[in-house]
Amino acid sequence: MLRTLLILLGVLGIADTLVVSAYSNLNFGTVLPLIIGLPLFLIGLFFRPVTAFFHTTAFGAWVKGLLIAAYAGFFALVAICSGLIYREGHATPPARADAVIVLGCAVRGERVSLTLARRLDAALSYLEQNPEACVVVSGGQGAGEHISEAEAMRRYLTAHGIAENRILLEDRSMSTLENFRFSKALIDETIGPDAKLVFVTTRFHVFRSERIARSLGIAAEGFGADDIAWLSPNNYLRETCAIVYYWLSWRI
């Protein structure tokens, strides 16, 4: 029974990485299920010699305890962080902001990805409800992108009826930290340092993004766009690791 369960869990992790990597960008969240699943699969596959190693040598007992502690600790962190991520990602944004910052992500050539389109659609909804607000599209040009993420977002918003004079273009940033730093400088210059700010990103990313903004002294509340459902497990796993990294480096 235990052997079958280990093999099944291992196969699920390996299969997840293979399937997701075929349709999405290769990143830590994509590879993490493979990292988690492969040891389980190998233990299940070689169950008898592995369990004999665990139970007949002191080193084997130490390795077994380390594996159990690592898996239990990791999934406890995933549970805690997932609760925080979900709560922040489903928060309602405050009304009457002066500016909405849209955090960029992948562009396919010159077209926004599905994830970025959902962020922009969430921004469009907010802008319709708050007609005095402007929008900052924030994102530089990365590998495989023919134009900057900001320019792709500008085109998307204008095609959906947002006037050019409501859009501020920030096309230098290459990370979430730079998204906020460069967007805030642009807002200070064009609107003023006392502007009320909100930002939009994908739901799983709101919690960490708010803390990154706070670390820069920027008061901005986030609201979330819908994630791609079949990518959510990978995104939550990756985001858990990112949050723990920031906690350990005292950045949150």
C-alpha cells in the first residue's frame, strides 16, 4: 500500500512538470513537482532495498528522518503560505485610487499572454469604476519579447477603450521590485508623491507584491486577477518558496 502510494505521488509530480513545461514557461514552479516527486518515485520503485537501508543502518535511519522532516516541513509551509496567498489575492481593492499599477509578465512576441490579459482585464474593470484614475503599465522587454511588456499592455488597453492620456508607460523594469520602484518615480513626477495607489497582479502574487512595495516605503494595496486554474498548484508551490526566501532574507 505504501509503495503504491509513493509511486503514484512520484508519477503525479513528474507528470505535472512534463505537462506544464510543454505549455508554460520553464521556471522553478514548473520544476518543483519533479523535485518533490522523483525521490518518492525512486523510493517506491526500489522499496525493499531502500527500506532495508533505512532500518538496518544508523545512516539510513538518519536519512529517513531527514526526508520525513523535509517533506512534512515543506508541506506545512505550503499550507500556511497558501492561506496567506489566498486571503490577500481575494481582497477587494480600495476605491478612488489616483493610479493603478499593472505588474507585467510574459509577452509572446508582441501579444500579451493569457495571464497578462487577465491582469489587464482586472485593471480595465477598476478603471471603469474609477474614471478619474490613471494606469501605469509596468514591464521591460525580456527574452522572446519583441516589444516591452509595457508597450504590449498599452496597446491592449487602448484597444479596449482606455484613452492614451490615462496611461503611463514604465518600460524599464525587470522584476517586481523594479516595477514598484520605477512606477512610483513616474507617478511622483506626473501626479505627485501623495497619489493614492493600488496595483493589480495575479491572485497568487498579491501577498508578496504588497510586502515588496512596503519594503520600498510605497503604500499600495493590491488586488488579484484570476490565475490559470491548471497552473495554480505550481504557482502556489513556487510562491511559497519565494515567500520563505524573502522571510529568511528579512525582506518581508
